[in-house]
Amino acid sequence: MSVNVGWRISDATAFSLKFPAGSTLAAQRRLEEIVGSAKAAVIGRYNLSDCVNSNVLELKLDRIEKEMQVALQEDLAKNNYGISVESVSMGTVSQFSSAP
């Protein structure tokens, strides 16, 4: 499963204290770590069939994305990174790639 996160700097002062010289690359690396942890925690509560299923009605990706966004926001706020997550989207590689 891939996870795409849309984020922004929500508090420039907090951001600059956590990421010297306002390094968005350092912020992105840290955010990737946080996303990985949130992904493992949230997806771990679901069955594989909730994420990958030929019956679209049985997929729970919307719910998983919302839970992941809440988890990310809580972690970011708790650690005062000055970052806000605006969107989270998930999918399998086949959902995002085109047929050859």
C-alpha cells in the first residue's frame, strides 16, 4: 500500500525550531517516519480484505485514511512540529498505475 500525504507548514516558528534553516527536506524525512508508524498502527487493526478487495463495497480505505490523518495530526501536534496534514490518500500500486 502506498500512502500519499498533503502537508503544509502551519506554524513557521515551531517549524523552524524543529527543522533548522526551515529545511522542508528534513521535515519530509521526519514526516515519512511518522507516516510509516501511523500506517502500521492503523492498518494493523484491519483485515487485508479491507484494503485490497475485488468488491469495492468491502473496501475501507476511506475510513483507514481518516484514522491515519487523525493519528498523524495528533503526533504532529504533540511534538509541535509546526506541520499540518491536509490530506491522506492510500492505494495499491495497481490503483495508481496504468496498464502497459
